[in-house]
Amino acid sequence: MNAHLVYCGAGSNLGDRGSYLRSGAEALAAHPAINFLRKSGVYETEPQYGRAVKISGGSRTQAYFLNTVWEFETFLSPHELLDLFLRVERNFGRNREDEQRWGPRTLDLDVLFYDDWVLEDERLVIPHPRLHERRFVLEPLSELAPNLLHPVLGSSVWTLLSSLGQAQTAL
């Protein structure tokens, strides 16, 4: 059985954001079915869908995110990998059921690419369905795999990134 090449997007905008990213990477790397290969730089980015979040009695502004992309090999299936990501997120205090969509989170892990697979079911969509709209994903991903072709859109990561607006700065 061959290992599958995965690109994982990781982000955090609550608490010690850098620590959550480092600890999340360590938690995944400790799994026996994951072989970490490379990590992109870390980028500080404004929340994609606005900074205001609703809370009881009003709203507040959420903090900027730290975002990165990790490249690793795994023998886990896409759904096993998703389950692992959800467990790691929960271990760092994230509860997807109780949070506001696109709101603040301690740790967010997304399967961006899993080899060149195209998969869509009620639990998981691969490639990630909005990665081509997200500079905070494409910039760090382009550090690792600028020529990687999106199997649905037929464009390279670099081409997708080039079609977006102004660049962010790596920390």
C-alpha cells in the first residue's frame, strides 16, 4: 500500500495562536500513520469573511488568524484523516457544533488536497471547496507546491494565487 500525499491548511485566531499551530503539527506528527514532510511559513491574515462575530448581547471583533500549510504522507483514508483532524481540534478546545461559522477558533485543520483525488460526500469535499478563493491558503501552499494542479479546476496553485488580489506578508 502506498502512502498518500496530503496538504493540510491550519489556522488559529484565539489565544496563543502560534502555540496552537505548533502543538497541532506535533499532535499530527505523533500519529503513526503520518509522516510530516514540510511546513510553509506562517502568515497573519484578516478573517476571510469579516471580523465581526455575534455574541450574546451584541457583537465583537475577532482577531487576525495565523495560517500555514503542512505537507505530509499518510496511510489513512480521507475520512480517517478527517476524523483525526476533528479529534486534534477538539483536544485544543474547538467544538464545531457550538461555534459560529467562520468565527474564531483555537485550531482549524482542513484537508486541502489528498493526492489528486476528487471526493464529495456529506462529510468531506476534496479538494477543499473554497481553497481557490482563499489567499490565506494559496500563499502558504504555493511555497510548498506552486505547480500542484487542482484536479477540478485544472489550474496550478500558482495560477490560482496569481488570480487573487494583493499579497499578505509572512511572519
